[in-house]
Amino acid sequence: MSFLAAGERAAVTAKARVYRGRLLAPSDYLRLLELETVGEIAAYLAKTEAYGPYITEPSPETMHRGDLEAIITSVPLLEEIPFCRYLGPERSALLRAWGERFDVDVIKRVLRIITTGMGSRENLRRRVASVPITVADGEKLLAAGSLRDVLESLRGYPLYDILAEPLKRIEKEGGTLFRPKMAMDAFFLTRILSKGKKLSGSEGRGVRQIFGTRADLINMYWIYRSRRFFSLTPEEALGLTLPVRYRLNFDTLSSFAFAPDVPSMVKLLRESPYGEAFRTSGGNEVPEVGEMALEHNLYRILWRTASAIFRSGSAGVHAVLAYLTLRELEVKDLFTIIEDVRYHYDRKKAREFLIHPAAASFAGKEREVEPSWL
Amino acid sequence: MAVVEMMGMSLIGPRQEIEALAAELLTLGNFEPVPLEFALERRPASLSSGGARISTFQKNPYDELLEKLNYVWKEAGAVFPAERTCSRDTPSLSREECSRQVLDVAQKIDIWKKRAEVLEEEREKLMAAGAFLDALASADRDVEETLMTRYLSITFGRLSAENYKKLEEMAAVTPLLVYPVVAEKGYVLAIVFCSRDYLEEAEKIFRTVYLKEYRLTDLFEGAGTNLRERLRERQLDSERAIRALQEAPRNYLGRRRKDLERLYCAVHSLQRVYALCQKRGEMSGIFVLSGVIPAPTLDRVADQVERLGPNTLLLTEKGTELEKRGRQLPTLLKNNFLARTFQEIVALYSLPSYGETDPSPLVALSFCLFFGFMFGDVGHGFLLAAGAWWLARKGILKKAFASVIRIAGVSAMVFGFLYGSVFGSEEILPSLWTSPMHGISDLIQTSLFVGVAFLSMGIAINILALKREGRTGKMLFDGEGVAGLLFYWTAALTAAIAFTSDGGAPKPLLAVLGLLFLVILFSSVLERLLFGPQEKDEGGVVHTFTVFHDLLSFLSNTASFVRLAAFALNHAGLSAAVFMLSDMVHSLPGGALFRAAVLLLGNIVIVGLEGLIVFIQTLRLEYYEFFSKFYHGGGRPFAPVTWNGKKQD
């Protein structure tokens, strides 16, 4: 490690730690859940260190859900940019690759608008105006009226080769956007991990830990869903997995996919390194875990992985990625809270679905169902 | 001093007239459009009450047409025409005509492109078939025999290298046999064997790895003899056709370049006109165009309105009125050559806000004075000026910045004559004033006097600004108002007497200082008593600290000017050190050469490094000592729309 790299690593780690200190505290979550309107949530967030600088509306209490969500979604991305200034080309490329995932999200939304007519181009325009898109010709993408137009907007960018075949096939034969979306996820994770491979020592390990875990969780989740809900064949389920492996190798994934039936598969999943996500308070005898609970359990594993990076005390760009992961999960929690408040759901129940384990365990005393790993 | 007065202006009239006037405004380059709401508030009742019925153009329809024309040029592999090649007349074509012509051209290009894509796919397929045939030939197998197998299914296709790896993994747990044929450019052409019973499952796997399958039966149907040769011929035919289609846009552009350039100019003109009209309004065929113009150009605009828009109404509003309505007006500076050069230095700090005093002329004078004072040397000043001129000519240094350095170099030369210093030597020229090495006391006294004069000037400008704003109480009693200025002068006089005479500080002056201190300390109370309730009170504690800060800053700011003398001495000292070093190496073998090298390097270091340090110190005196007394900045540059886009003035 060169002297300059040591400076880079120390600087961004210090910054990431300071930023981490600004994340919402468990008590903030509880207060937010006590609020009655989206405007009140906006006003509350505007007073926090974490979101205050981004909510610049003079009267946030009049904000609508869409506007607030658009702002808080951009926050992790806006925070990623200043870190790049401290880093050399190798590490800032890694951070940019992380940011590209949000661009991929814009592409997914445009595809959704084209195929289903659902979603708002105006919201996407606002999002792209605040954080410009780098993996496609943004103007062309937002104006795209067909899958061919989307492909055209990607010409000259690496995603073109990834999406050309799946999109052309959908245009010819019809079908869902499932495969192109998976192809984009695979592209993102492969790219970030290949850039992470260039880093050595604790930094490289940290990057693999965060994104390898993410890839493992996605692979498990898709095999589970493919067999449990979509009745896909084992071959198809296995074929859907990302070409990225961390703690779950191909043989382990094959054993999940080729399990004789769903209960046997769930049993195998529970025995895996991430088995806790599939366990319920009823113990291993209960064959299934609720869909929403499973999703949140998986996110909690990600949360714990990112937090563990900070506990390790090592310095490097992986600390920034860990912070950004925590921030991203916090935004997901805020989406959950906004939805709960907007539709007046039962707040006690809502707490169960918060990703932040401390915020959830705050409420845990009152909870009836608690994942055993908490 | 030199912030140009601005005016709000609205044109209301029929579309054709507004379009013609917009084109004229683009030529004049003095109009910054503003959203309709900026101008609508408190307008004549007939217009403001109709506000709800006014629709605004959010999108420029010509952006898309320009984009399409750009696409035409891009596909032809040519450089898009420069905007300046177009004549600046009123747009000659209607929107419908422009749109029809552009779409017609773009459609032609699209058709050629799509046809080329189909042929490209065909060529790819033929290439794949060739590779398949070669693979069979090397395995000594016949095509018909291979394709007619009863129990075996053969799939041939292309997939990414990554997905090929995945397919290989899958082959380990499924009854598939996978063989690569050709691997290039991140893709693999692969043959996959499986039993016909398993084909349905296999196809699901192929979909998950995005295998692009080439139906071999289609390619080889009725193949007969000489199959490889005929495949090659078909491939060559496809390649020829693709080449012709790829060249078609370039040929088309070559044949019709003049027509297309005319079309481009028409679309570009309309695009610029609508850039002005964008976010403006329309009400029953009547267009509303609002913006800000420099007040001195109003007559020219009014003349054009009279000439081109007989049915167009011109409404104007003074800048001060707009400001009262809370509108932030842009800043346009107008200065002579010297002051204009130093606008960059002011803008580096912050542009003056509209209505604020432009410090550029004062900065021009003070910058030359401070820099010359600290870097006074005829030779070094000449090198600096010449270097800046050369770097600007080579395009390495920004023109405006180079001008600042050139003028600073000339100022250093002037002070060089005053000090009698050439390349650090004080023996060549006679000193016209004093020498830094021998007249330290003169330099320190002068620098302190300069400090007092400039700080007083800063406070005086602040007093004038407060008067303009009607804040009489603050102007009279504030630490940076009249009371502050009197306090500063009294303190300076007291200090001067105390240091130059034996009797110490005169008591009457101390009494005046005490009285002025009390006035400044209780300025808020005095303001309230004499002028009634004032702006929001900052609180007693904060006010007391502010007063102490202001008064102490008189001392620190003035002391800061001693650096003028210090750096003048530093310059002479560094030069002396270079001479001493050169004398030391002179006695070595080949000493003359060493001496020349030391003198050359030493002078380069002095001009480069010391020049940079003095430049920074000058900026510090300007920004921190001088600007802190009166300047706020925060202005937005006036950005009129021109034919070439927005101009940042």
C-alpha cells in the first residue's frame, strides 16, 4: 500500500465514520412512526443532520410523498460524490460503479413505464436532474418510447451488450422484464466485484464481504422464489442465479435448486450460512417464512454485514461502501415508515418490518413474532 | 460604481411579431429571459387576472429536431455545422415545414440503418454457420448426417463469455454437453448437445443464459455440394450490402449538404428563438415574453419593437421596483480596461450583487500597489509580465488571468525603479525613493499608512452603502459605520503620537476614544432611541462580542499591512542569498558556469515561487482586510441569450 493510498483510505474512513454517526438513531424511527402525516415526516427529517441539508423546501410540512421519496432516494447517491474527491482513480471507479446501480434502477423504471405504462417520467426526470445518469444517454433514455429506443440510448455504453439480446427477445417474443432486470443486477455486481478485486488486503476482503453477501442473498432468494412461487424447474431456477459466488458455491446453489420439494429446500436453506433469514420464531418445524419477513430478514443480514465492516476497524473504501449500504437501507426503512403513515397501517406491526435491528428491537418487547437471530 | 442598471421588460403581441423580435433580441444579445411568474405579479389587471388562462411552453419543440439533425450528421460520420456559419436573419421556414423536412431525412437514415442491422444479423449467422462447418470438417463429420440424428439434439448459438461459463457450470448438473467453437470479443460460439427428450428443459436453460440460437436447419436446408464456398459468397454479398448501406448517409449528405445546412440553420434559428420563448406564456394566440435587459439598451429595444412589432406592447419596470418585489436581478459589470481586467479577481471571491458597489476599480489600483510594493524589481517584473504574455499566447494561461499577471508585472517594474532594484541588484539603477535593504523604517511606515488609508476607504464605502439602504442608525453608530471610522482614525492618531513623541498618548484623544467606544457599544440602544425599532436584534451578548471583534479587527487588519514591507524585504533578502550562493560557487573549477546556473535557477525560483507567494498575499489583503469591511457579493451574472447559447458576462 502506497503512502498516498494510506492517506486516501484514512480520509474516507474518517469521513464515513462521521457520516455513520449522523444516521438516524433508533429513537428517531420511533418518533417518526408516531407521526400522522407525510408532511410531518418531512418536517422531522428536515431537522435532522442526516436529511436536513437535502430537504431545502421552505415549508417541508406541505411536501407530498412523491417529492419526499424522490429527495431521500437521491441522498445516498449525493453522498457518494464527495467521497470520490478524496480517492484515486482505482477507488473512485469502485464508488462510481456503486452509484451506477442507481442508474440501472432508472433504466428498470423506464422499461417498466414502456411495458406497463406504470410510473412517472417526470419523477425520473427530477431524479436524473439531481444526479446525472452515467451508464446511458440520459435524455434519450428518458424520452424512450420503445424497448428499441432504450437499447439505442445504451449504445456505446457497457450495458448495451448485456441488454441487447434480452430486450430484442422480449420485443420479438414478448415476455416479462424479469430477465433483463436480472441481467442488469448481474452486470452491476460483477462489475463492482471485479473492480474490488484490484484492491488487496482488508479493503478487497471488505468489498467482497459486502457485495458477495449481497450476491449470495439474491441467489438464495431467487432460487427460493422460483421454486416456491413460480414453479420453475430446478434448471431454470439455477439458471437465474447471478454468476457471482461468495459463501454459496455452485454446488450449494444446485443442492437448493434440485431439492426434491419446497420443504426440503427450505430445510437446506436454513442450514446454509444465511439460514437465519429463513427461520421463524416457531423454530425449524415451521416450513415457511412470510414473504415480507423474509425480505426484511435478508436486508437485516446486509445491515449486519455492513455494520461488521465498521466494527473491524480497518480503513479503506470498503468502509465508505459499508456506510452507503447502511444509508441505502435506512432509506428503505423510511419508505416503509412513509407508507405506514400514509395509509395509517398499524404502527406496532410496522415496526416489525424495519430493517434497522436496534430500531426494531426497541419495539421488540411488544412484538409477537421475532426472528430468532435477533 | 460600475454595476449596470437593469430593467424588467415584457413583450406582449402576436406570435409572428414576437418571433421576429426574439430573433432580434438574440442578435442584440442583451436579453435574459425570466419565467412568466417573475413579471406577472402586480402587472396591469387585464394581464394578471388572466394569469390562470396563460399557458406556458415547457419544452422547446426544436430541441428534438436539432437532435435528429445531429443524428443525421453523426450517422454520416461528419462534423455537425458550427452555429456561426448561419446567417442571423428571422427564421425562414415555418415550424411545420422544418419538422417535415427533418423527419423525412431522419426516416431515410433510419431505414438504411435498420436494413444494415438485418443484414448484419444475417452476416453473423453466416459466419456462425461457417464456423460450425469448419468444426464439423475438423471432426470429419458430414452436415446432413449430423443434423439428421434421431435421438440427439444439436443447438448452435452465441452467448457472452460470462454466460458461457454459467452454461458450463449448468452442464455439470444437467444432461448437456457444451463445446466452444470460437471465442472472441467477449462472446463464445458454442455447440450444445442433449437428448431430444431433454430439449424442452434445455431451452429453458438457454433462455436463462441468453443464448442466441442459430437455426442450423434453416441455414443448411437444401445445401447440396460446395456448401462452404456458397456460404462464403453469401457472406461477402452481405458485407458488400452492409458497406453500401453504411456509406449511404455520408453520400446523401455529400449530395445535399447545402440544402441540409440551410435546414439546419432554419431549425437552429427557431430553436434559439424558442429558447427565449420557453417557459414564457401564450394566451389566445398572444405571446408574452418577459426578461431582464440592461437599462441603457432599452432605447434600442424600443426602436426594434416599433419597427418589427407594430401590434406588440412593450412593458417595462425599473430594476429598483423589481427588487422591492423580492426579485433578484442579475449583475452586469461595466468597467474600463484596467478595472475590467480585475473583475476576475473580484469574481473569484464573489460577483457583486445587484445594487452593490463594484470594487473592481479599487481592486485594480490596490492590487497593482500591493503587488508592486512586495515584488518591486525591474528585471523580475519584466520576466513575470513577459512570461504571462507567452503563457497566454500558448493558451496555457487564461487570457483574463494573464492580463492580471502582466499588469502586476508592470507594477513590479515601476516599484523596481522606485527601489532601484534589477534582478535583486541594487547597484545598477539609482533608487528613486528608497531601498528595501536600507529603508526598512520608511517601508514599514508607508505600509501602515497604506493600510489605514485602505481600511478607511473600505469603511467609507460601507457607510455609503448603509446610507443608500436607508439604515441611518447603523450608518452612524455601528463599528463599521461613522462612529467606527472616527474611532479608527482617533486610535491611529493616538498610536502615531504615542510612538513618535515622548509624552505618550494625549489624554483628550483617549477620552474621545472612550466616548466613541461607548457609542459603538450602545449603538443598538441609540438606534432604537433615535430611529425607532430596527431590524431583528441580535441580542446583547452577541452584539458585545461583535463590537469587540470589529474594534480588534482594526488593529489586526492594520498590522496585516506590515506584510507589504516584510515581503519587500523578503524579496531583497532572497535576491541577496542568490548572489551570495553564486559568489560561493564562483571559486569552484568551472565556476563561471556554476555561477550562471545558480543565478538563473535562483531568479527562476524568485519569479515563480516568490511571485506566487506575493500573489497570494495580495489576494489575502484584498479579500480579508479590504473586502471584509464592506463587500458581500453573492451576485448572479447576467446571462443574456444569444445565437450561440447563454453568454456568461
